[in-house]
Amino acid sequence: MQPWNLTWQLALRFRGRRERSGFISFISASSTLGIALGCMVFIAGLSVMNGFEKVLQERFLSLIPHVEYTAVNQQLKSPDDILAVSRAHPAVRYANEVIRTQAMVQQGAQFTGVQVHAIDTSQTQAIVDYVAADAWQALQKTSGGVVLGHQLAQKLKLTPGDKLMLLVAQNANFKEPKRVRLEVVGTFNFGGQVDHQYAYVNLATGRDLVGLEQGATAIELYLHDVMQAQQVANEVGYRIQDYVYIDHWMRSQGHLYRDIQLVRFVMYLVLILVLAVACFNIVSTLIMTVQEKQRHIGILRTMGLRAQQIMRVFIWQGLQNGLVGVAFGVLAGVALTLALPNLMAALQWLTGSSLLASDVYFINQIPVDLQIWNVVMVAAIAVIMSVLATIYPAWRAAKTEIVRAISG
């Protein structure tokens, strides 16, 4: 029998001996259970954080411009040049001109604030995925048409075909707001505060609102990789001749991404602490096992086992506890992650309350994104900590005095 195989078999016998005290068995089981629970919870938690990050990038940031150049003096002088420079950058997926303005919807004596976005309906637009096909066609063809957020339309009690009065502030001080009557051609349902505040019109209508004959007030860029927003904003901005304000999503909406990363960091700390507690149980188990197996250690030493091999026996024993915990934890973590959306849906159905209200957040269920490297990382950390926890008890076992152990 090979030396490593011999020490492994001895570790299995020490771990499975029935004459072990019930207390040692309880501590050993607690360490295994602690490692399993730590791995399970951390895999599920990381998957939820990955899910929120994925939704942030693929859904929320599909509507929020990744980079935006806004005119300093009311209107861009050369929007076509900015579009050409932007579209030539390899990181830019598409770039469009836009007009943004604040307005008020008047209904009798009541006024409701809205953010009006005038977009080029002939170009690729993210909002098209959340608007009915007939409403989008009407927005393209109708001058004076508007698409409202679903929640905003409900608040104003407006349906497609209704008219609304829009009041837009003029550039001149103390001048009466411009009044424009628009027709509601449809609604969009994106979720979150966007549905409460946004309204979309075509560029022709937008120019009429702000008093422009042509051009736009801003250029918005959408990137292949949203994490390059700051870099692309600067690179393209240096080549623009207009005086513009440079903005990107990491400045305006970056708090969402930072919150996700903060929670992820806290979860790493929690993982380390949970596994540390479980590994302390491994230390306790092995120290008590060393005390209980003094005679066995002495006999093994007299039979020719070296101190290094005795040390290896107890390292293997602690590692076996860790491996069993990691195996059960990984399987349970993957199963919990896959079942989590259904579990949360069932919990919402039983309680009658929504964990993520779609009228507040831009999603209405817990997102998960299980990534294999997260599973491997959690398992590796747990195994490494299990091995580290065995070093001191194994060293004490290797230092056992043969004569005292046998005579004792």
C-alpha cells in the first residue's frame, strides 16, 4: 500500500470509529454541517448578486444612455459630426441624437411633471422593446404623438387616443410657458420610476416643444460593454469640437452598481466568518481526537509510521470533514439557486405581498445568475480553510511522545 493511501485509510478509520465519544461526533458533524451551510448560502447569495448585476446591465441600462453629450448652449452646433465620431469608436454599439426637456401636464387645475424625451424613431432605440408595435408605428408617423409610461398614463387617466396639454418652459425669463396639445398614441411598460416620469415623442415634435428648427440638444451612446462608459466618454469627448457636458451612467446611476458590489463584499466577509466558525469545530474535533487516540498514535509510531505520516493522517481526517461539507454545500447551493425564483414566487403568493414591486423597481422577481466560477471559488475557499484548520492539531499529533502515549 502506498504511503499516502495508508494515511488516507487510517484517517477514514479514525473518523469512522464507533468508539468515539458522542461529544466528538457532535462537534465533527457540526463542522461538516457548518461548512455545508456556508457554501450553500454563499453560492445562492452570489447568484442573486450576479442576477441583479445582469439585470442592471441588460435591462435597466438598456434604457438609460451609457454615455451622453449635452449641449452647453441649448443646442448642439454639429450633431452630425458628434454622431460620426461616436459611431466610429469600436466600443459604441449605436449613437442617436435626442432632445430632453422638462414639462408639465395640465389637467384642469392639476399639474404633473414629466420628463420628455424626443428620439429619432428611424434609428435603433431601446424603448421599442417595451412599446406595442402599433404604438411605435404611430409615434413614427404622427407629428404631435406621445408615448407615456404605463404608470404615468394610469395616474393621468389617459388612454391611447386621448389628448393632453403639455406646458414647456421657454428660454426667456418670465415668459409664459409654451402650450402644446399632444395625442397619446400608446404606453410603455418598463417598470420602476421610469414608468411614472417618462414620456417619448419623435424628434419633430421635440423640436417644436423646445423651439428648434433642426438638430438636437444631446447625443446619447450605447456601448457593447457598459463598464467602459467612463473611458469611452473621455475618448470620444476629446474629439468633439462642440462645447458639451459629458456624462455617463456610472456617474448618474453608478450608486446601483456600487450597492451591488458592496453587498457582494459583505457576503465574502460573511462566508469567511461562517467557514471560520465551522473550521474552528474541525480544530476542536481533531484536538479531542488526538487526545483520545494517544495509544493508537503510539502504536502506529512503534510500527514504523514517521511523524510526518502521523501528521498527514490527521490532515486527511480534517480534510474529509471539509470535503463532505463542501460536496453537500455545493449540491444544496446549486439546487437552492435554481429553485429560488419559484420559492420566492410561492412565498409572495402565500403572503399576498410582493418582495419587489414592479411599480417601484424595474423587476418584480428575484433574479439569479448561477456562474460556475463562483461555485468553484466557494468550494476552493472552503477546502483551503479546512486544510489550514488541521495543521495545528496534526502537528500536535506528530509531536506525541511514543513511550508516554503507550504507557498512558
